[in-house]
Amino acid sequence: MKKSRRIAHQVLQAASKGEWEIWRKHYDSLSIDDLIFINTALDAHIRDQKCRAVGAVIEVLERLYLNGQRDIEVVELGCHRGYLADECLKHFPKMIKSWTGYDLNFYALGEPIPQNGRYTTVKQTEWFYNIEINHSMDTFISTSTLEHHNTEQVLKIFDKLGESQGIRNIIIALPVRPSGWQGYGGSHVLLMGVEEISEAIEKAGFEIFYFEKNPIFTWGASR
């Protein structure tokens, strides 16, 4: 057994008990395959992961609708069972043309909540910043996911979005501190706070038009 997979087993054993220190300690050494293994196996212990930012995301989408955007094609990072997609697709029966969700939890992907022809899922088998985004996809959404990535990975994701020929809207929500890390534990490994995330969004070429804590910090940005 490879060293990284041995560590992954140790991380899984601890995380299944709600102990995340070993996850944070070894996160940077875990491969994408290790994370797929851990996230899929943890589903048996952490099944209820409903989106906390549904109201805020819908509010951002409503603003895009009022600005004349129609037939948007969403790509979501961290879709899990599709709870957020289900709520948004019901709320916007015509505005959202398609919704494609990526996740490392393959078990959750096999139990999609949305029963809608506009919703599809993709097993994420590589880092998101290495995935080729279809040029027709114009809206990136990610809630309660980026904080489980390290800072380097998140900055690469923003760079990817900025370089994308299709993405014109970003909607992200995550529980972070106003500035910097400030000692948060759990499974969060991101060292960025509100200020750093806002700067990264703007550096990628997007203008922030929505920012609220509702109930977690949520950004809406366009270009």
C-alpha cells in the first residue's frame, strides 16, 4: 500500500469519528485519488450536507435575471447530492438552461436529488483547475466547498475561472473569517479570509455586485 493511501486510511478513520486534526496535518500530501477515497467513504458517516446558502444563491441568481441574463449554464463544484441545484432549478424553471455538478463523493453522485433533465453530474477525477470547462458554461457556483481546499488550490481555481472563455458569473459561499485563518478547525484547510477571497475574485477579472453573510459569506460577481 502506498504511503499516501496509508495516510488516507488514517485520515478516514479519524474523520469518521469527527476528529479532523490529522486531515489538516496531511491534507497537502493527499492525492486526488486519496480524496475521492476519503470523501466517498465518509458518506456513510456524514450524509446530511444540505446547502446553507440556498437563499443567498437564489438572491444572486435573481439579480442576474433582473440584469437580463437568460438560459444560463451552471457548473457547480461540490454538488454532493444536488440539493442546491434542485432548489434553484425549481425556482428558475426557464432561466437556468443546464446545471452540471462535480464532486469527489461518488456515492453521493449516485443518489441525485434533482429529477430534472437539466441536471447532470460528473465524477471529479482530477483537480478542478485542471478540468476543461465547456465554453457554453457561463456561471460557476460553489458553496461550502472551497474551504476544504488549500489556498494554492483555491487561487488556481480563480485563475482557471478568469482564463475561461465562457464563465461570466461567479457565485460562491463559504464559512470563513473576515480576515485570514484565525484558528478555525474542523475539516477546513483554506487560509484565506473574506478580504483575501474578495481580492482573488477581482484579480481574476470579476466585479463583485453581491456580498452578504446569509448565513455564511456569499459573493456574487460578474464580468
